[in-house]
Amino acid sequence: MKLNARWIEESHDELCLRCGERKGGKFLIVDLPNRKYAAFCEGCLR
């Protein structure tokens, strides 16, 4: 299965799947099946 990913900049709260915090900033969005997605903050991916 091929997953698509893209970087977005959020000014409002987004939930990071890895650290579990809600915050704004840069997030890597990974599109999942059934129109769902996973968001990972820039800090967790460093």
C-alpha cells in the first residue's frame, strides 16, 4: 500500500500522533485509507 505524505503549517491546534500534544506549527500529514490521516509535529521527526 502506498501512502501519501505532505508538510502543512497549522496556525490552530493539531494533534501529534507521536507525542500526543495539541499545538500549532509544521506537521507531516500522512494520508491513511478511509479518508483518515495521521499528523506528526516537526519536533517529533527531528
